[in-house]
Amino acid sequence: MHRRHPEIDPQLLSETDEQRQLRTVLRDLYAEASGVEEVRKHLATPRGYDEALWVRLAGEIGVHGLAIPEEYGGSGFTFAELAVALEESGRALYCAPLLPTVVLAANALLLGGDRTACERYLPRIADGTLTATVAGFGPDEPGGSGEPAVTAEQGSGGWALRGRADFVLDGAGADLLLVRAGTPAGPRIFACEPAPDTCRRTPRRVLDETRRQALVEFGGAPAAAVGTAEGAEGTVSATLDTGRAALAAEQVGGSGHALDATVAFVAQRHQFGRPIGSFQAVKHRLADVLVALEAARSGSAYATACAAIASPQLPVAACAAAVVCSETFRLATAEYVQLHGGIGFTWEHPAHLYVRRARGAEVLFGTADQHRTRLAGLVGRPAA
């Protein structure tokens, strides 16, 4: 899993000075404006996140446009820079729709190669004035056949969408939906700017309240085709793999927070006249988390490098990162709760928010078993 592919420059696997500076700026900003209490407060608002901070991230720091080409209003960097921002957002449990907007929707547009759609939407994604998401891209659509649950009909007025897509990230609030829908020529991607009379959006109650999801029902919603029918499935697959690489970076950030917070706590919590962190049993448990975290960093770094250069190894790297980073985040958050003792089990403590994020994230783009099965197929070996 960690062997370097010949086309990956080793320098891509290490952090540059610019990336370190970006990390420092973002960590300071999140500490100042997006602490746990701020996250809790904004979860109760209609959009579920701090819209002022969203504007600051896009305008002052340019996070939203990091991986968007300059011709479409972005900064023209790569996914490697965006992964730094995602890791820090995961560490801070930032609850705005960065993943669906800046990763999934933006990449679906770029990979689709539709210049008109890119010119229309990407500048607004880059400047923070447009939120977007994808629908019907998931590996397990209703019905289990792999066929889209949404269909597109072409009439005199253009394309119209019918059907439903469930558990759509930020589906209730996104300004733009990029939908995988079936047509007589096969699945295709459509851009839909939802209106209440043709698109019903119902928020779902989910375990991780920091990552909102919704049921989206299309009743003749007007839409515009994006890209070609021949390239649609490739775009969907590449978008999901980029999403897995992005989620892995978030999980590394969340795991890092859980470990750091737990180490700080056991260093100052005393029992029997000494810090509990000095007990060998506690040391061993934290060492296990550290070893797992280093493996997760390695897997995430390789997936990030593959996404940054559009490597053909991205599907393998993304699946591997999805498995190792999900398992690490689960372990780190479990120890976060348990080694904090009684306080770690209370609603007032932030640990449970990270546990919820970990559990929600590990099934977001497929389960670990599904990733292992796909990985076995990709490397040409039977699944265990």
C-alpha cells in the first residue's frame, strides 16, 4: 500500500513551505473562530455553519479556489494544497460544506470537461458565493443495480429530472446540484439549480450533525447536461476517488486532534499521586494510536499525491487510504472518549462530536469491506 509508484515524485509526499504556512494560518483561524462551542452554536442555525467564516476562508485565504484553475477564478494550485485545508478543517471539526462544494462538485465540473458549465459555476465556488453538491454519485444507489435512481427526460424546454436521491451531502441547502441521472443513451451528469416547486429537499436525521444530508426528490426539475454521456461514468468514479482522498485528509486531521487532546489530558490528570499518562497501560494505548496515525498519514499523503497529478493509481490509493484512515479515526476517537474517563462520556465534552464524525465518515463513500473488495479487484487478487 505504501510503495511509491514510479510516476509519483517523492517531493509530492512531503509538505512544502507554502503548505506549512497555509496549515499554520488555518489552524490559528479555526482556533480563533471555529472552536467546539462555535460549532455547537452554528449547528442550530438554518444552514448549520458559520457563513461569515465561510466567506473569510474563501476571500481572505482563498481555500475554496486552491485547486481550481486560474481561468475559472481559482488560485491554480493542486489538490495537495487543498488537502492541507481539509486536514485542518477535520481537526477543527469545521461543519461547513467544504467536502461537497469544493471537492465533489468542483471536481465533477472539472473532470466533466464542460467549459460552459465550468465558466458558469466554478468562479462562484471559488469566491464562496455558491454552495454545491453531487447527487446519485454514491456506490450503493437504491435498487442495488447500479442504475441511477434519477432519470432525465428531454422535452421541448430542455432536460427535466425525475426521481430521488437520498443522503445527499448538504442536499437541503446547496445552491447547485450535480446529478447523475439515467437517459436513453446511458447515465449522464446534469446541473440543477433547485427550485421548491420542482425539487423537494428533506433534511435527514443523521448521526453526524456536522455533516448535513438530505433526501432530494425531483419532480420535473429543469436541468442542463454537463459533459458527455460517454464520459459521465468516468467522471463519477474519479470524483468519488478524489472525495475519498479528501475524506482521508479530514480523518487524519480529526485523528490528530483526538490524540493531541488525549495526551494533554492524561498529562495533567492525576491519580495515586502521579499523572495517569505515566501508567504503562495508558502509554501503550496512546502508542497504538500514534502508530495507526502515522500509517494513516502515509496512506493519505499517497492518495493526495495521486489526486494532485491525476495519477492512474488514484483508485488504488484512494481505497487504501479510505480503509486505513477510517480505522485510525475510529480508534483515535474511541481512546479520546475512554481515556478521558467519565467526562469523556458526557454530552458537554467534544469527544462525542468526533466519534460521530468518525462513524459517519467511515461509511460515507463505501464501507471498509467494500473498499477492500474493490482494492482486491484493482490489484488483481481475490478478496479475502
